[in-house]
Amino acid sequence: MHFGHKKLYIDGELREAASGKTFDVICPGDETVIATIAWAGKEDTEQALESAQRGFKAWSVLPLESRKEWMTKLRAGILEKRDYLRHAISHEMGKVWAGTDEDLTSISNSLQYYATEMESRGDTDIPDREGTHTHRLISQPVGVTVAFLAYNFPLLNLGFKLGPALAAGCSIIIKPSEFSPLSAYIIGEICHEIGFPAGVVTVICGDVQDVGIPLCESTIPRLITMIGSTETAQKLIRQSSATSLKRFSMECGGNAPFIVFEDADLEQAINLGVALKVGNSGQICVAPNRFYIHESVIDAFTEGMEARFRTTSIGFGKEENPDMGPLTNRASVLKVDDIVKEAQTQGAELVFGGSELDRPGYYYEPTVLRLNDPEASVLQREIFGPVAIIVPFSTREEVIALANETDSGLVSYVFTGSQETMDFFARELEFGEVQLNGVKYDIYLPHGGIKNSGFGVDCSPYALDDYLIRKRVSQAITL
């Protein structure tokens, strides 16, 4: 399937790059070119920033009811092209067909949720202790927002930023990953088709030197938000702080522990562990990295994961309907394979998998490794692929120390039949999210990390705080 040529969306218009440059979008399922996109340069970036500034000035003073109407219209336009967008996601990153629905549902839900949620953000009165003044806290949009997005959930990631930005009254420049830019460019097309106010939404992609760095170094953006790696976040913060102080909201990678006690529902833990490693081919920031399994059930758990991985079908496309698709690019395959080999040099036993598939595309087998050394350095690497490294533990004191022994702090998982154990780990785990005996994500639930996994929040009412400033207005009482 070929999606043709897609243009930049700047100042309400679809346009070619000023330089005329284009970029091929490669399908990781079969390594074919599925689209070309206009590839922005510095001139395009400057125009994007200037138009976003104009767009912000108009959008920020628009009544909330009018902003809601536009968000509803955009949501309708997205849903009208639901299947087209799902095919784009499937082809640009190899996601299985069922998985593409999560992206579409997420961006749709975000636009609907924040259009309503913003209604509750009214002024707040602060009592004056001496009775000499009145005080109000008013919320206003922070300004032009730049959103750098990871490749793994093209429209889910976009929706997490687009919904709260538009509801708050910010304009937003969307910089998708070069590995999955197609669906974001289609969102630009939809904005153009419905006549969305110019400059409020911008979609551009290009080289770091021509797009990424100029976006950060400009004094126009007031918020830089990102979904990606910790290393990328550090670069963006350094680049953005050189010319002006800006606000940051960063959702970075994780090193999630998956802890299973002897009194856990083992079948449930295996099913969820497999789902999180096979889903999106393990390319999920919340996917478990380190499987800490109690020594009394580690054999059964390992055998269960191996059995499930052996029956996992691998392929691409709606017609083939596999359980797991490819990784998104060649570099990901090389990284995952390097981690598997590194684990083996550090004493890990290869239980199953451990190889790239011999076929066109970027496929890697679901892999189970068993490692007895809990201090092995490979356990500090985020895998971002379908690999489970299983490590035994004996006591909760031992495993809490192992789980927290990381600079990352996004999400953690605990499976146990003991409420007292759950309460203990809820307190002691140093992660932004603690999932107990299950997994739950939704637009109304806050998602964010601590430590090197970032700051700020995606989803929930708290996400709006990143896009709003609070202004105190104090007025003297005239007697």
C-alpha cells in the first residue's frame, strides 16, 4: 500500500519544503517505500515558529466553547478517516492491526476528554487574612508548545499532547519521529480539510540541525514537551535553555521491574508479562524490562513464558493478522540483539529465541533469558523489544532493593496475593506508577515518571497543568 506524497502543514496550509527536499517513509514489515513526505529545513522551521506565534495569539483569546467546537470538528475528521489512519500506522511502524486501534482511540479520546475537562479550570479565590484585598488565581495558556514525539505510538503520543494543548489555548508544533511521521502528516491534512484556524496546529519533520535544534533554541516556544529517551530529553533541555527559560514536560524511558511473588496468580502474571512484551513488539516505555520472579515459582513462570512465546505468530499486515509485528527500524533490531548477546556474556541462559528472522523487514524473535546475577549491568539497559530477562529473588527486602536500583522511575509491576505486600511496595517502589496485580491505562489516569524517567504528566486533569500558567490578581479593597 502506498500513501503518496504528504506535505508540511504550516500556517493552515499544506506546503512543500522550501528546499524541495523529500524523505522516504519505509515500512518495517517488508522494507518497501510506502510514502514520501516533505522534509523541512531551517526556513520552514522559522515559518512554523512565526505562524505558531500568530496562531497562539488568536487561539488563546478564543472562548473555550469555540475551541471545543474546533476540537470536536477535528475529532470527527479523524474518525472519518479512521481506517486510513490505522493503515498508515500499521505500514509506517509495522504495528499489528489490532494495535492500531489503540492509537486512534487515544487521540479521539484525548480531544473529547480535554475539551470537557478544561471547563472545570475556573478562577480560584484566596481569602485575604487582613481583609484589605481580594485575590484571584486565574489560569492562562502558557504559549507556543513544541511536541517531540517517539515512534512507537504515532497517534497516541500525538493525542496525549494535542488534546491538553488545544484545550488550554496553546498553539502546538508537532515534530513526529522520522520513523513514523506519516500519520502525523495526515493529521495535518485533516486540519487543512476542515479549515482549522491557521497556525494553531503545525506538523513538520526534518533533520535535527534544521528542525529540532532551531525549534528548541527559538525564544518563541514557552513549553517543550517530549515522549522519548532520557538522552534525548537531556539534549532538548540543554538546547532549549541556551536562549530562554522554558517549561518542560518530558516522558522518558523506563526500566520497569515486574515482580512476581509465590502467592501470585501465576497464570495472570504470565499472560500480562507476555502481552506487555509481545504488544507493539515490546516497543513500549512501560513494558517490563526486568522480571524478578520468586525462586519457588521461577521455573513455572519461565516455562509459561517460553510456551507462550513459542506459539506467538510473527508477521505484518491486516490480512496476515499476526500476534506480533516487526521492530520499527534496523537500529532497533541491532540494539535488541546486542542486549541479548550482552546478557549471555554476563551469564544469562538463552531459554528461547534470540535471533533476527531471516525475511525482509525488521523482525526479532520473542526471547526469554534467565539470569542468576541480579547485579549484571545488562539489567540497567532499556530493551525496547520483545525480550524478557528473568531473575530469581527470595525475599521482599532483596527484590525492593533490586527494583529500585535504577536511575529510571516510570512504571513498576507487582503480583501477589497479600494486601500487606501490595501496600508495602506501593510505598517503597521509586516509580511514578505502581501497577498491582494488573495493568490499567486510560486518558483520565495520570501517566508520568520520576528520577530520569522525566517530569510532567500525560493524561488526566493534571496534564493541563503543563500547558497553563497561574496568575495571581490582587486588588485592594477601597473603603
